[in-house]
Amino acid sequence: MEEEMKTLIFVLTSISIALANMACGSPSNDNDPFSKVISEDGTTIAYEKIGSGQPLIFITGAICHRKFQPIIDDAKYLSKEFTVYNYDRRGRGDSGDTEKYSIQSEIKDIEALIEAAGGSAYIYGHSSGGILAMEAALTLTNKVKKVYIYDPSYVSNEKEYKEYQLTKEKVATLLKEKKYSKAIDEFLVSIGMPKIFTFFLPFTPGWKRTVQLAPTLLYDITLTENLAPTERLSKIKVPIAIAYGEESPEEIKRVSHLLGQTIPGSLLQGVPKQDHMVDTKILVPKMVEFFNQ
């Protein structure tokens, strides 16, 4: 019963913050200046650089882009210690896209940002962004200094995998039919949002901009749909810290512990009183300590 109550609290907290995200989803100013890099396949990747210190590439999770107010706030806190490269992942915000998605293309986007940062950088990835950060660490070993991830969201067992495959099929069908709002509803319900809450989402400010991100749901599902590839991840040579919220779902905590056992020399950190929607102010000192070791 105690575990069920924790899960309920997590879901309700996540829903509240998700609604806040959508309410703040409209950009503060569509004419705000931004920089851009060109990825290897010619895709334009938009980013903003703020702060001072060592360069840090900030990789967000699903249904996010750099102008969501919570992402702006996170980047602001991070910028107190780092030069933050807050960017729109491909298919989001002011960045371009290609017809066919691949994880490798997103790694190339990160590589282009690292080059813009001077050729090497730290990486911070949240949720599915953490999985992308690990993929970058595998591929860009000589360009990624260290990696800090929070709540990496691979599926944790075969049952969850099969359920997620059904979600993927439903989302793909809805996207093909251009039913973007329903695709987002399907995804949110699959990760724990009570269905009744989805009826209120279209009435939240910023919903139209959120709906525009729907095609990228399949990108994040592609990143997270499988069990953690432990054999491949065990080859990560870049120093990495794996943090998880002690109030996050048990599935995420299991994945985090598995990664901690898998990646040689990795640092596993439980963050007290935090769930999936972590308070970045609490993470920043932990990042600084890890990056300075």
C-alpha cells in the first residue's frame, strides 16, 4: 500500500507539472534571438548559449523544447555554474528535421553542438535525454568530458516492453492519421496519467505548441522502448553519474541501479525527496562535484 501511495503521489505530481509545462509552453517571445548549427545531414539545430564556465550540453526528454518555461528555468540554474547549450532537439521548436529518424542523427546533432562549444563538453540528460547522452558518450568518446544523467527511462522488464510496443503502435497509427492531440493523450496515459486528465489538456494555454511536438514522440519511444543494452553500455569509457529520484517509479530506479552495475566506474546517486520532475537547483551542486572530481 505504501508503494501504491508513492506511485499515486508521483503520478499526481507529474500531472500537475505537466499541466504547468503546457501552460508555460508558449514561447516568451517568438522573436528571441538564437544561434544554430548544421548537423551532418544538413538539419538546422537551434540553440541558446547562456552562462559562463565549462560548456554543458543540456538534453531534454519527451515533449520538451528549449522555450518551455521549466526548461528555461532549468537552463538558468545550470548557467550559474556552466556555459549551457540549451537546444531544440530535431523536430522541435526552431530546429529542422528529416523524414526518417535515427538515434545516430541525434548524436550527430550533439556533436555539432560540441564543436560549437569548442570541441569538448559535459553533457546533462534528463529521462530519454539521458539515454541519448549515453549514446553520445559511446560514440563521441574523445569529445564528451563527463556525463550526468537523471532518471534514464528504458523499459525495465519484458511485461513493460510488450505494453510499450502496443503504445508505440497506437501512437504511430494516430500520427499517421494526423491525430496529434490523441497521440499525445495515448502516450501520457501509457506512462501513468489518468485518462480523465487528458480531456482538460486542450484547454490549457500552450497546448497548440505542445501538439506540434507530437511527431517526436516516436523519437523518444525509439530511445526508450527496449531493455537497457547492458553489453553495449558496459563499453562506455566516459565518466558518468547516474542519478535517480528516490520518489521516482520503481521501474526507473531498477533501471538506474542496473546501469550503475553495468557501466564500469559509474557513480550511482539517489536524490532524496525527488521524483521524475526533479528540482534542478538540487542537482546542480551534485553535478558540479562530479564534474570537478
